[in-house]
Amino acid sequence: ADSIKVDAKETIQKLKSLHVKTTMLSGDKSSVVAFVAKSLGIENAFGDLLPEDKVAKVKEIKTKNQSVAFVGDGINDAPVVALSDVGIAMGGLGSDATIETADVVIQDDKPIKIPMVINIGKQTKKIVWQNIVLAFGVKAIVLILGAGGLATMWEAVFADVGVALLAILNAVRIQRMKF
């Protein structure tokens, strides 16, 4: 009786453009699941699944060395959301158990925000690596200069504080990015 969300098809297309494989795991009848999956362009679909069947399917996917992000909203989805590498809960109508278990909660139940979450994660990872390289680079330079007698303890302290400040400023950039 549930209707397909308006932005579901666009979401699947954007996920495909990000090279994300999509699989639908549902407790609904297999015929309904197959119809919905075909109309949205979802690659794999499994219906008539109990919560433990969903857990088994996710474990199977994870054994293939694939990262799993699971999106759910019902109380039956909580175990799978907990098991997945990234659990995403639809917070507007989702169950409290699933929301508490999830790593990410989409408050307005719009699936189109899932690709945005992926892009935010990628940009965050990029900035974290920039900060790590910057910190280690500056510390290595100051260490070498200190070993050569060219840098004092005060210069090392200022370099450390400066690197921390630069890392914070670099991380703040993500707030200005458009996703």
C-alpha cells in the first residue's frame, strides 16, 4: 500500500552515477518488490524477507569485500542498519530503534539526500587526508630543522599550534561547499 517516493527514481540514477550498486531488501511480496525495483532501475531486489533474512543478505554482500550502506525506516530494519558499514535511517517516519542505530539520519524522509550524504562523506575524507598530510609534513620539517639546530622548542610549539589552526580552517571549508 506504500507509494513510491517522488524522488526515488532520481535518487537511484544519481547513485548509479556515483558507481553505487543498488539492492532492494524488503519484507513485502516478491512480486511487488520486483515491480518497484524494475520501475526504479534497482539492480537487485529480494522480497518476502524477514529481518534475519535481511541480515543474512547483508552479510553475504559484505563477504564479497563490498562496503554496505543500508537505508531503512522500520523497526525491522534496525538490525541491518546496525550491521551495515553505514546505516541510514529515514527520520521523519522511521522507528526510534532504527534512528538510534543509524549512523546518518535523514530528517525529512527524502531519498534524494542519500547521494548528497555520499558526496559530503567523500569531501570530508578528502579534507581529513589533507589535514593529516599537512600536519605530518610540517612536523617532519620542524623535526628535521630541530635536529639540525635550526629550530627551537618555541618554533616547534608555534608550528604545532599553527598546523592545528590551519587544519581547523581547512575543515571549516566544508560548511561552505554546496552539495
